[in-house]
Amino acid sequence: MRKIFSYIFLLLLISFSAGAASLPVIPYPAQVEEKAGVYDASRGYDILVSDSTFVQDAVYLCGRFRELGLTSRVIVGADREAPVVIRRNNKITDKEGYTLDISRKSISIEAAEAAGVFYAAQTLLQLLENCAELPCVDITDAPRYAWRGYMRDDARHFTGVESVKQLIDLMARYKLNRFHWHLTDAQGWRVEIKKYPLLTEIGAIGSHSDPDAPRAYYTQDDIREIVDYAARRHVMIIPEIDMPGHAAAANRAYPEFNGGGEGIFPDFTFNPGKEGTYGYLSDILAEVAGLFPGPYMHIGGDEVAYGINAWKTDPDVLALMEREGFTDVRQCERYFMNRMIAQVASLGKTLIGWDELIDLDVDPTTNIMWWRHDKPQYLTRSLDAGYTTVMCPRKPLYFDFVQHDSHTVGRIWDGFCPLDSVYAFPDPLFASLGVTPEQQSHISGMQANAWSELLHTPERVDFMTWPRLCALAESAWTLPGNKNFADFEKRLDYSYDLFDRLGIYYFDHRSPSRVSEPAGPVIKKKTRESETNYRD
Ligand code: ACM
């Protein structure tokens, strides 16, 4: 008898815990109170909005309702009526936080700022898409981290306007809010700069797999269109113009600013010894700053050490060293970075750079991206120095690493980056390093980086991104106590349905052989000889 009771108890427990987290939403909200009943769809989906700052998001929601085949219109005014009501609630302290209360007769959204309204809409839309009937539920939600990002590398292989927009749409669905755009590197320069047209006339030719690939880049009009598209979805774009390394494409266009270097690519660096380099790069940054209204400017700073040997014999660098009394070329790197940091500050932007900048004791307002997973001390040094820090360690957050042990195209480094490791991040790392709450207070968030040497087709980009980006979205938004991988896997079924509807070529982790791994690029014989090395 006791056995039967324990069995029934176990069944109840299993069904309760399955029910407790069964709302089909990614990322999972902070507080969910399920109520009896469903929304009476005959009430319709007209939206009442009284606060002018929320009208744009109400119009977005209305458009998405209509895409789902629902009749909807936006009513602006204070003393009117509609079943869906959007209101300001200044007691909600997180600017991305919201409440969503669905009852039988009405749907109420409250937030202090427009981003909160947008995220309430995303939760509501996922419930509408994924449930046969809209369940009555009371949700109070806010993100764990303010920085929830994804980096696309358009320099190695170019994707284009429509692909970027589709990515931004999907990011927004999963409440990701930072699109880090790696626009320049050795293989290609992808942003039009009016003052230096050769950057795209010459520098935009080629890709990682084919140095003679036709020119491909974003015009300034393309960028403005994408920035506007992203802003309407509460996605901020952070442009990266990498320097002083990873500069070979620019150096093909304007060899007068070449600092040489044979590390990863020939002509890897800009020349820190030439005064003209500073004017040239400052002009470029000024144009880029004008295109991207967000507060951040990323100027790379990674892997300079690979190209720095060339500086030891460069007459202009030697003259700089003599003038400044430097004894080591590393001091030229610091000198270069500090001048560019001042330039970024003069443009009114906050600088972001890779974790190598920590060694240069850069200004404390700099934001650091910690990427070298094998150097965890750079995370703790960054936090101890008080730098606002974004976590994107190669493991588990580089999406050019393979995600399953049956896969062969992609990077591996003492293992790879499977879905469950992305999902678990960052708490196992915090535990193993003993990262204290005070240190954690300097972390703004996390992002995945999809370097594209081996992501040369839409299929490979999608396959390496999804479903891992869903896991990242939940890690970055959902409080650790609400995370549950088994439950996440169940909710992922709805994302797979969505990807099927959208024609996204995702990796199906439920059945790894169902969707085959797309082949890697065939690297064409290099016309620029030694460009065969692979980025670190
Ligand atoms: C990097 O992966 N070089 C930041």
C-alpha cells in the first residue's frame, strides 16, 4: 500500500513540476502564476494605448496579431476601451521589465518603458503561437542581464541586408537586445566609408573561402535601414571596426597606412608610427559613429601580438619609439589604443574592446569583452579593475565551435560548445572561479559570437546558430533558479516548429541525424598566398 501511495505521490510530483514550468515561452519569465480558464477570443485583439511612448510598440503588436490572422487595430486615447490595454507603470524598476495579465475578458500589459511593452508583446505572441487557446496567466518579468547579444561576422563571409533583418527579428522574439556587427577584418571590409571609397571598392573584394569573391558590403543606406529596423525591435547595434590588427582588407585599399605583420595574415596591422594613420582611422570612426546612434563603438584590439613583429623593423614605428622613449613595440600598441580611445570618447561613444585591452590599462569607462576561455584570469582582472564586462568565452559561447560530437565542420578545443553548456552558462563558471557577487556586479551580460570562417552559406549560419541562440537567450534572461534544461528542451519544440515555418536550417538536437550537417567551405587556392592560416 505504502508503495502505491509513494507511486501516486511521485506521479503527482512529476505532473506538478511538468505543469509548473509548462508555459511555452523562451526565455522563461521570472514569475508565472497560472490561472483557471482561457482568454475569450471573441473579445478580439484591438489594443488601447494611452501613453504616446508606447504607440510604436502597440503598432508592432497589432502588425504581429494580423500576421497571425487576428483582427486588430490600435486605439490611442485615455478614456476609450479595448480588450488589450497597454499602460505605463512607473513602479516597474527594470526598464525592460513588464507585467502581462491575461484573464478571460482582457489582456493587460504594463511597463515603465517601451522595451518592457515590447517584451510583454513577445511573451504574449509566443503564447498565442504555441497554445491552442490563450491561457489565463499573470506574468511578472525582467531580465537577469541587460546585455543579451549575438555577434555576426560579415567580414569573413558576407550575409546581406535580408539575412541580417531576419536575424534581428528572431533575436527580438527571444528578447535578445544587442547585435554586435563585426564589419571589418583581414578577409573583407564591409561598410561603405564615403571619405575612403577604396575601402569597399578594393577591400570588400574577397571572403575567407575565396579571395577573389565579388565585392560585397553594406552601403550607408543599407546600414541606416538596418539600424532603424533593429531599433523598432529594441535591438541595439554595436559596430566593430577592428584595429590595429585584423586590418589586411583595409591595407589592400590604402597601403599607405599598412603596419605589416605576418601573424595570421600578411599586412595584419595598421601602422601606429604614421601620424596619417590616426587621421584616417578617426575619419572612419566619425562616419561609423554617424551611422550607428547607439552609445557604443567597438574597436577590437584583439590578437595584435600576432602581427607586432613587423613593427620592430618598421622605420615609422622605430621613429615613434625614439620620439616617445619606448623600448618595446607593445608600448606602441598602448599608444595607438589610447589615441583611438580618446577619439571614440570625442565622438561621445563608450569604447568596447576585446580582453587584450586589459593589459593596456585602458580607461576605466571602457567595456571589455572577455573571450579567451583559456585565460579566466582576464575575466577576474576585468571585474576587479571595475570594467563593465560582457562574457563571451569561446567555450561555450563561440558558435563557430561544433555543437555535437557527430559534427566535423567547426572548431574544437578540448571539447566543443553543446546546447546544454550554452544553457548552463554562466553559473558553473562562477562556481569554479569563485566569482563573487561584487565581481558579478560589473558584468553587463553575455553574448554568442558566430565567427564565420566556416559559416559560408545561409544553411551553415543557421545550423551553427539555432537552437544554441535560444539557449543563450534563456541563460541571459532567466534567473538561475528558474532554469531547467529538461523543461527548456520541451519548450524548444515550439522553436523548431517556428524554424520549420520560416525555413531556418537548424540543428535538431532531439534527433542529431535528422538534419544533416552542411558541408564546410571549399577554400579556393589563394591568390594572396599565405592567407591559409586559421584565426586563433
Ligand atoms: C577573437 O575571437 N579574436 C575575439
